[in-house]
Amino acid sequence: MSTRRPTPDAESGVPAIESAATDAESATPDTESATPDTETAAGTTASSPRAKAATIYDVAQAAGVSHQTVSRFLKGFVGIRPETREKVEQALDELGYRPNLTARSLKSGRSHRIGALTHEISQVGPGRIVEGASAAAREAGYVLDIIALDARNPRAIEESLAIITQHDLAGVLALASTDEMTHAFETTAFRVPAYVAAESDGVPDDPRTKLSSVGLPAVVSHLGELGHRRLVHIAGPRTWSASRNRMRAFESAVEAQGLQSVAILHGDWSARSGYEAITDLDELPDATAYVAANDQMALGAMLALKERGLRIPEDVSVVGIDDIPEAAYLDPPLTTLRNDFEAQGRAAVHQLLARIEQTEPRVVAVPQPLLVVRRSSGPVLQAG
């Protein structure tokens, strides 16, 4: 089993920015061009009797580019012009090309598998992050091996990392922003590049922090415009930096707009925990709006508030975060903050690939969260 760190690819010397005056896409030989390419869409070799599937050269011809450019695209290199990237993507789709990772690994002496650890994969957010990460890895010619951790097992991370470090992987990725995950990655001696796609505590300018917190001012502003002055926040687990960042962003937005945070409740991201956050209270806070840290807890809270005899939104407004598919079909439909989780997963993979390939990471634009106003939020009714 190989344990050496990946060495720079011959292509790493190619300028990241392509010049219109020179064909930077074919300026240097690709390491894969020294011998006939054996990768095909069907995973067979060119010498196989049934090898009729597309090769990297077929893709290059269909796209009108060099095979080096196709190779760079598959490896996630930056600096490929958008119009060129579009041609390559179209050719890959039309020809059904899929790289033979076994052949590539044997030829390069490098693994093309990435190990990824995640929590709460049954939840919409983490699940979509995994989908985006898997797609980005696949497009770059890698396979993402997902290990879904059992949150009830305190040794799950340690046990999983012990297994992962014994396998021939190109890199290791953490797709959960828990304190336990971050600590485990910081204290594990990895022999390959590793990246923790966790949000950063207390670092306002860190893009990873902004993933959860940037949209909260819009939520609070929306409620303030409806006349709400006293708000409750249902936060996620205390050990998740994403939860802490959302809570801090909520409190900062409330203070900045001259409103009042009258209570902070806690759940574990599940609908049941949102429900129990309300039912466990002997007396409801004197508030007219609840902001939950995710939609699942919001829908649980909505049911509990209704069981307490409150009407939504006539008596109390409820807002969630994430815009899960069911949000538009709740009773009433849930006002929420839409996040692009797939883009977050893609960005995490490209950060790791940059470490593996020793290149600059491809810039993945993560769209700003979008406030989706539905019927669970409404104006404060004046008494009398």
C-alpha cells in the first residue's frame, strides 16, 4: 500500500490563466500522453476485443481541444476558459466517457479515492453536501468513499479514522462541523492531504463561517418589518460550529435592529427536538416569532405551538433555515432561508483536490442564502 504524498503532476507547471495568443491548453505534454490512453467509458482497455467506448482522445476531438486540456479538466485544474470547459463537459456527456480509475492509478502510482466522513446524512443539508462533493470528485476523476457516522457512538470518528488511515487514499475529507470531528482531524497523523470542511468559530471573514450566518440578518429584518420585536431562537447542538455561528448571527442581527432575543432553545437538528424544545417548556416565552436553526426543528416547533393553541402566523410566526423540499407543503408553508448545499460540498472537494494536486483551488461560487417568504410568517396582530 502506497503511503507517499502525491508528487506534483507534470501539468502543474502550466500557467493557471490561459492566454488568447498562445495555446496554453497544449503547451506542455501531459503525463498520460506518453503511452496510449487506456481509459474508456466502459472501463476496458484499448486492447480489449470489446473496447469500443470513448477514450480521452475521442473526447478531445469532439470538444475541439487537446487531450491535455481534457486531462486537466478531469483533474480539476483551474485556468480553463469557461467556453472550453463547457465544450469538454458536453463531449463527456455525449460520449459517456468515464475514466478508468484503476488504470489511472496504476499508471500514475497514485490513488484516486477520497475518504469522507460525515454526520447526519439523513438530514437534507448534510445529504446535499455529500451529493455536491461526490459530483465534484467524480468530475475530477476521483471516487468519494462516504463514511456516515453514528452520532450515538462517541468512538465512531476515532474508529473510522483508524480504518481510513490503513487504506490507499488520495486524501481525507471531513464534511461535518462538529467539535469532535475537528479535534479528531487535528490530532490524527494523516499520510495524505486532509481537509476539514467545517465552519470556523469566531472568524467572521472566513468563508466557511458565512455559509450559515450570512443570511440571518435578512430573516431578522423580515420579521422586524412585520412588527415583531421579541424573538426566540431554536439553536442546533452546542457542539456544532454551524449551530453556534447561526446563534451568534441571530443575536447580532437582533441587537443591530433594536429587537430583543427573549430565549435561546436547543435541539439536535431533528423535527422531534424542535417539537420537544417547545413542549418541555412549562410556559412559553413572551415572543411573537420563532427562528429555528434548520427547517426540521422549525416544523417540529410548529406542531408543538399549534398544540399549545397558537395559530401560525396569526399568533406567532415561525421561520426556518435550509428550504427543505417539504417546506413549501407544510401547514402553513414555511418561510425559510435557502442554502446551496451542493455548492458547499463542491467547494470542500476542490479545496482538498488543490492539496492533493498541489495547485490553486478552483473557485466555486457559493450563492448567497435566499430568503423564501411563505405563509408561516405574518404581521403582528394588534390586540383589540
